Amino acid sequence: MVLNIFNELKAQYLCCVVGPKGCKKAVSGSNYAVECPVSPISAFLFMALGKSLACALKEKYSFCIAGSGVTAPVALTVKALFNIPVITFIHGLDLIADSWVYQQIFIPAIQHSDLVIANSRNTARLAVIKGVFPDKIKILFPGVKIPQLQSMKNEFRQRYRLEDKKILLSVGRLVPRKGIAEFLKYSFPKILEEFPEVVYIIIGSEPQNSLKKDGNVFREIQTIIIEKKLTNHVLLLGRVDEMILAQAYGASDLHILPSLEIEGDIEGFGMVAIEAAAYGLPTIGFAAGGIPDAVMHQYSGFLVEDNNYEELSELTINYLAGNIAGVTPENCADYAAQFSWDNYGRRLREICGQLISVIAK
């Protein structure tokens, strides 16, 4: 996300990027970029603060951006010393992280930012609950790369010998809130009864570094596959490159996003639903967290009441059977188009310009 923010602002602003190790290569054409060690987080924050202060000494910047609540204290320190307004991006989990230290130090830093940009209406709601003044909050949905659609269906199906199969697809990190294990346990067997040829493809792996530490979801999924005798109907691909992911989106019949409302964790937006829609692939999922902002019910997919696995199963079956009209590849692509990075950048620059104008007064 920070890389995309940089890409959308660099043409209009002089940008100094302070990020994790490897960011110099990612941030091509940067006016200035410095790297900090990724872990431990204390070392990253300490060095990021020093590097940010050094940047502020060299140039007069219009504002300082914190890419998430984690770096908000760094940005706020820069503000205090150089009188530079702060914009903090929030994504959901960085508001509810289950840590006393985080809640006592990082949340106040978010509260004292001049502007807070939330990735969904639900994230904005959580920010207000955490004490951020509503008039400080702007909602800016994440952007998506709009692909040049081409026929990728056959390549993927041939690669994995799925020529005659119905394909369900889930994409994302293997964490409890994604609800993959529960979907396999409570919905997939019923779908399999109606469509014995269906295959469920899971793309993603467990996170290595995140605010929230989770258990072994991969092992839980494997256990359910064995217990439910689903070995021939579930394909765990782990991490894949962009080409394989694009082919998977193009080859699948329905994208499954059964995210759960879990205490201490949240689905900030549901970006994968927009990515799927960009390839003409509809999403069905629970209306949890920010997902209602990423799926237009009965246009780019279907929203189901939380934990209603019976309805989730029935809608999936009816869609695969061709019994539901209105959700088409064309409508999905049309919905995704409004989330293009061009639109994102235009809105971001407007927000930044408004902040500068207000500060100037």
C-alpha cells in the first residue's frame, strides 16, 4: 500500500521514503529512500524515527505520512519537531491490535494525526470508537490494477488437470479470520453433494510477520481435508506468482470470501474481492468487517449474514447451477473499474491538497 501511495504522489510532491529493508528496489524513481531493519519492531521504529528526522532536516515537506497506525508515533514526532501535518492511513487491525502498549501509545498517535485515511467505512467506524474525531477521517478505498483481460482459463485448468471441473477459489493469508477452515467444514461438503466435480483452490500461506500472531491454520485445514475426505477436491497452492494468480482468477467459477468476525481481528476491506471482480470473477462471502465495501450484492457477488453457512452453501450451489441472474463477468469488471489506481491517486491527491489548504489558513 505504501508503495502505491508513493507512486500516486511522486509526480506532484518531493517524496522521502523511509521503509523496511528492500524498499529502495521497490520504490523506483524515488527522490530519496532509506531502509530500516524489519525486525524487531522496536529497532525498525527507532531507526525509522532517526531517518525521518534526517529527511525533515534536509527538505521542507508539506506533510508526513504514516502508512499504518504502527508508524503513527514516528510521524507525530516529526510533526512535533518540524510542525509538519501528519496523515495516518489505517486498515482495521491497527486499531484493535490486542496489546496494552499498542493501545496506550499508538492509538493516541492516530488520534492526534491531522488527517486519518480509512480503507473502509467499517474501519472509519472503528476509528471513531477509538476516539478519532469524525471530521478528521476520510474514507479512501484501496486501489486495484485493472488487468487487460485475456483468455487464461484453459492454461490454468490444463496445468492442474481441471478441464471439466467447477472451481471455487479463495485467495489470501491463511489466518483464522479468513474462515477457510470453517467453510471447508460447514459449507463445502454440501456444495460437493450437488456438484461432485467441484474443486476448491486455496492460494496463500500463513503470514511470517504481522500485528496478530495466529495458530497453525494450514495444519487445521489439512486435518479437515483428511477428516472430511476432501483430498481429491481441495488444492492448496500456497504462494504463487502473479501469472498463476491471474490465471486462477480467470479460470475459476466463483471466489469464496468467508471471513469471520473475530475478537481482536478484522477484515479491513476485502481487497481480494475487488481483484477477483477485475477479472470478471464474482465473490460470495460474509458481510464481515469492510467486505460490504468490496462486494456489491447481486452485482459483483453476494453478501451473506455472518456465520450463515446454510445460505452461503445454497447461494453457491444456485450460482454454479446458473439459477441466479444479474451477477455477470461484465458487471464484476464494471464494479472493479471504479477502484482503479488512477481513481485512487486522483482522490488521494485531492485529500492531500485539501489538508495543505486548511493548514495554510
